[in-house]
Amino acid sequence: MLVAEANRRRKSLADLFRDLITYGVPALPPIPETYEILHEVWDNLGPAPEILYDKLPRGR
């Protein structure tokens, strides 16, 4: 994320870190809210597969 932001600002990674030290974390753009996306993907996965334990090979 930092490399992409440095490239977007056309700064070196070191300059971006200097900005972070000088101005703090608010110098970075806000992190996108991913909770809704993750929740949607999780819901689309469907139920977990049924495991037939009696069909699994036995360990030694």
C-alpha cells in the first residue's frame, strides 16, 4: 500500500516515510472499508462441505 501511494505521489518511499513521521498517519489516504466486501464474499461461499470422516484414510 505504501509503495503504491509513493508511486501515486511520485515520491520515493523514503520521502513518504518522512511525511508520515512529520505529519503522522493522517498523511496517508483513508483505508477503504472492506468489511462489506468480505461479508459479501463469505456469504457467497455457501455452506461448508460435509466431511465424511469414515471415508478418510487412517493415519499410522
